[in-house]
Amino acid sequence: MSSLIFALTDEQVQRIRSVFLSEMELGLTKEGQQQSSLLMENTFLPELPNGHETGEFLALDLGGTNFRVMYLRLEDGQFVEEDAQMFEVDESTRLGEGTRLFDFLAACVHQFLQERHPDGRHFELGFTFSFPMTQKSLDVGLLQTWTKSFNASGCVGEDAVRMLNDALQRRGNVNVDVVAIMNDTTGTLVQGAALDARCAIGVILGTGSNAAYIERVDRVRKWEGEHNGIKEVVVDIEWGAFGDNGVLDFVKTDVDKAVDELSLLVHSFTFEKYFGGKYLGEVLRQCVLKAHERGVLLEQLSERVRTAGAFTTKHVSMLEKDTIDGTISHCETVLGALEQSYSPADLVILRYICACVTVRASVLISACLSVLLQRLEREECSIAVDGSLFKLHPRLATLMERAIATLAPGRKFTLFLAEDGSGKGAGLVAAVARRLRSRN
Ligand code: BGC
């Protein structure tokens, strides 16, 4: 059973930590960045909000199946007005031609402005683009690779800001200036810092997963060009890709290989597929299949359970809720919906497997966060987290707190939810960009 539920040994966890640190250091050098699986990127954001941000901004948020356009009004660093519209990005747009995807985004911005701000006034815009980018400056981001459920053609290697600007031009009648592009983790860190000045790490535990943190500029050894005397900069780690070069193979199980094979972009984003919200349900299902094969769970599998994607991350949260409450009602609901017959013993084993999947997720995430806390060397550090996995899972936060405390002894930290980091954060970064521009 233990091999089936892939509990991590203390030794393995320490090895993950040391591999993560060396991959980070490699990723920050010019020579090493190709070998590191972490697509560590300088975000060119040297400052966090200072509480004086004032003005009206637009924000865009692209990363999942919903695209958001937002109007945000800030007064002294506080959001005093917010207005957002959500647009579904259908599969053919996510997987089709890149120009079509960006034309769609431009059409949404156009529609939003026509309906909500038809006076044609000018807006500065912050663009949250939650994919790995090579940033050349705060407003230039070359897509390194698509992840999650996107694979639009002709975009890899291209600047997402230029593609957006071109599409806005084609659309016409949109008076905006894209002043910053950022990852959702950067947005979360910035929004976190606006809520808590001790915040130095932003994490997304949603469909995908990633983190950004504040790094000393002298450690960003691959940074070419002018630093303009700045001492710190936000670095996007792109830890979803951790292990793509094989450094995490020592914890990879058959379950993980199966999850990868079923994913849209196989053999990439190893770490993310171990626990990201897009994959965690499938991790559980693969464990269920294995337990069944070994004769310890469910006498006959229903057609639904045999089908990829049957279990979702929401199901993981539901089963965990039963474990916490000592109940079985959520298990019954989940199995009922999957037309799966079961015995009382099956419910116990299913909850147990689900708990193991959850604990592994929390330990993997915490291993990396504990490394970041030690690297940051702050007396106290807050970690801003956003994303559906974190928000909906009934005890992931608690498990993470415990694991981080064990792995980074003596480090004072707080884990907190920075809601809508990818939206509000984009507004705040646009405001910081305005401040930076005004100095030049
Ligand atoms: C992307 C990251 C993003 C994360 C969370 C990953 O798949 O590569 O850029 O931050 O998902 O949205």
C-alpha cells in the first residue's frame, strides 16, 4: 500500500529541497539557465506598492478558461472601485491560431470599454498573462511555452504585449497603453504586499502552480544591461516546470507518468502535474485504478471511473472534508455521481488515498516554500497565496503551515490568502509602472 500511495520519506523531501535550491541558483545564471528546469525569470519589477497608488487602470487576466477584463480605481493604494467582466475562452480559441486568440482578447477589451467607458478616454493597462515568459522589460514578455489548457499556434517566442497591441490595433477604437505584463504569481505577490508589508512571496495554487519572490539583484546573475541602482527585483520561478530535466524522477511514480501521458502537453511541467488543480483529481483517479488493480478497492469499476478526468480537484476537496468531519456523505455523493458502487470499506480506503494525495501535495509545495523562506532571510515573511486549489481545499493551508514550520525551523512566516492577485495585482503593477515611468 505504501508504494501505492507514494508517501515521501524525510530523505526524499530533503533531497527535493536541495535540488530545488540548486536548480534556482542555476536558473539565475546565464550559463546555467538552459540546464535548470526552473524557467526563472526577472520580472523587471523592482518595487512594490507604497500605499500612494492613485488613479484608474485597466487589468486583463488570462491564464484559465475565463478571460477577465477589469476596471480598477485606486486611491492611496486602496481599491475604491472595481468592475470586471468575464469572457469564456473556448477550446478552439485556446488551441487554434494565436492571432485568433489575441483578436478575441482585443474584442473583449473593446466590448468592455464600449459598454462601460464609452467616452473613449485613455487607460493604462496591466496584463496578467499566466504563462512562462522571458521578460525583456516590464512591458515585454516573450512566451516560453504554453501550459495548462492553452496551445495556440504561432505564439511561442513572441511578445504577448506586442501580440495584444497588434490585435488592439486591428480592432481599432481602443485607447489603451499596455504598461506592464506579469505573471499571476507576481500579481499575487504585489497584491499581498499591499495587504501585508511583510509579504515577499506570491504563490498560485490553482489550475496550475507557481511562485514569485523578491530576490537580491546581485544574485540575478543572468541579468544583462542596466540595473539603475536597484537592489531587489521580483523573480518568477516557474516551479511548475521543476523536474522537467529529470531531477525529480526519484519521486515520480507510475501514477505521475499516467497523469502526464493524459495531459495536453506531455513531458512538460512535471512538478505542476504532481498536484496542480488541473491534475490532482486525475492523480487521485490513477491511485484508485492502481488500488483496484491490486484488489484493495472497489470490486467493479464503473465506466465513469474508468474515464480520464472523472475525478476532479473539487472531488479531492469533498473527500477531504469527510476525512476532517469523520463523515462519509461527500464520498457517497462523489461515487454516486460517478455511478460507482462501493462497500463501507471502500469509503475508508478512498478517503485514505485521497488524504495521501493531499499530504504529498502539501509536502511538495512546502518543500519549495521552506527553501524560499530560508533564502529570503527575513525576520518575518508573509506568503500570499491565491488560486482555487488553495481556496477550496479544506485543509491544504493547515497542512502546508505544519510542513513549512518543520522544514524551515526558526523562520517566522504567515500564509495568507491574497484574493484576486491576478486581477488587483495587475492594477497595482500598472500603477507602479506609472510611477517608474514618471521618474525616467
Ligand atoms: C504557468 C505559470 C502560472 C501558473 C499558475 C503555470 O502553468 O506556467 O506561469 O503562474 O500556471 O497560473
